[in-house]
Amino acid sequence: LLKKARRVREAGVGEEKTVLTPSEKFQLIDRTIRQGQLKNMVNYLCDLARVSRSGYYVWLKAAGIRKSRLEQDEKDILLLKEIFYKKNQKVGALQIKMFLENDKKVVMNHKKIRRLMRKYDLVAKVRRMNPYKKMAKASQEHRVIPNHLKREFSQAEPGKVLLTDITYLYYGNGQKGYLSCVKDGSTKEILAHYLSNSLEMDIVYKTLEVLKKSVMNKFHSKAILHSDQGVHYTNPLFQKKVKELGITQSMSRRGNCWDNAPMESFFGHFKDEVEYKGCKSLRELKHVVNAYMKEYNHHRYQWGLNKMTPDQYRSHLLAA
């Protein structure tokens, strides 16, 4: 009998530093009792494991509930895995919850989703912050515009706050593409994007042209275009084109990426979720980018948009 008890201790049940949960301790005690026919050792083993005898008997009575919960978990995880792998393992609990509610009409608590993801080892592939990333410096001869936006990104008026920036995309055999975007601060919708293999000024001029077509040249009367202090945006000709569109220009403070955080965040999610590195040509990369923008605007539910897509939320704001 003492040998059986020692095995329980050696397994870590009776140690203060154990990582076993009470349920795991009860399970180990029960297995020890069954294998050694030690029904009269319940008190001793429970004391050894530092759990209560009454707790052990409650655990025994709940066997049916645990079995039922396990069966339900195995059903629920199939739904989670379907969404998780369909989205290339790049969605977390909140994203999965929104897809369940909107696409599957299934309501599931986000805490349960997190528990199941931990239990079945579903770990989302996410980007790591680069501590050495720095904002581009504007040349001294270009004009820097004050920060008129002051981080008031969401003003519940579609088209009023326009955020813009450029990011690079490595693809193929070390080739580099440049993606310029304009994002609506209130609806999170990408109103315009332009992909180029050149970082010349034409990339931002083309982006403005796409933006103009996107809104059918009907800009908000108080529209603000906010960017960092990159050379493209401090360029006198670019500033002139923005002014001609009737848009007020605004810029982040020098070296402060938080002043344009929603745009930075979008590029981060884009690079997490899009498999663009395997593209062999700029044409193929454009196809991938265009497909994602359509998916993002019309099918990507967002927690901060009342679980709607950007397109749905824009309609919601306009109706309100």
C-alpha cells in the first residue's frame, strides 16, 4: 500500500510545486485506487495530494458531465478548425467568434473559444513587432503639415477621416513591391489602394486618382487626409493635388507611429493574413492584393465595428 502511495507522490501529486490541476490529481488518485484496489486508502491519498475527500467524491459523481462536455468540445472544435484553417491559421478567438456568428449562425463565448484553442493547440500565426522600425524622415526642403487629426480616428462619419501610408511587400526572388493605401478611419474600409514596383512619386498620385474614383469625386466637406512625414506627403506637388480635391492635409508628429496607428495596424494584419511572398510576378501580386482588399472590405468582421464588416458598418453609419 505504501508503494502505491509513494507512486502518487513521485508523480507529483503531493508536491507544492506541482502543475497538476485538482481534476488531474483526482484522476491520478482514482486510477491508483482502481489499479491497486485501494478503496480504504481514499483519505490517505487525498491528504497526500492535498485535496479534499469530499472534492474527490464530487469529481467522481461528475463523470457523466465531463464526458458530455468532452463530446461537445469535440463537436465544437470541428467548427473552429474549419474557420481556423480556412483563414490560413491567422485568426484569433475574437475573429473566429465573429465568423461563427455571421457565417455559421453559431453563438459561442469567446472565453470558450480560447479554451478550445488552447486545448487543441490552435495557435494563430501573428507578426512580431520590430523594435528597430523607424519612421521615414522628411527632407528639410519639403513642407511638414501640423497634426490636425490628433488621433481622433473614428468620428462616426464615413469619408471624413482618411488615413494613408505606404508599405513594402517582398515577393518572388527578392523582388519588392510597394503598396499605397487610403483607409477610412470611421468604417475601417480601404477606399483606395495602388501597387507598384517603384517608390517614385507616381505611387501616391495614382492612389489619389483611385480614391477620387472610389468616392465618385464626392468628398466629405470636412475630409482630412492624414499621413506620416514621409517625403511623398511633404512633396509640394502632392500637397497641391490634395488641396485641389478640397481635402485638409494632416501629418503625424515626427517619429510617432501612434499618430497613424490604424493604418499601421492594417498593414500588419495584411502581412499576417496574406500569402504574398510566393508570388512570382507583380501581376500575380496585384491579383492577391486585390482579392484581399475585397475580402477585407466585404467579408472580414471586426470586433470594433459591432461585429460587422467595414462595408456593413459604413451602411450602418449612413442609416443612423
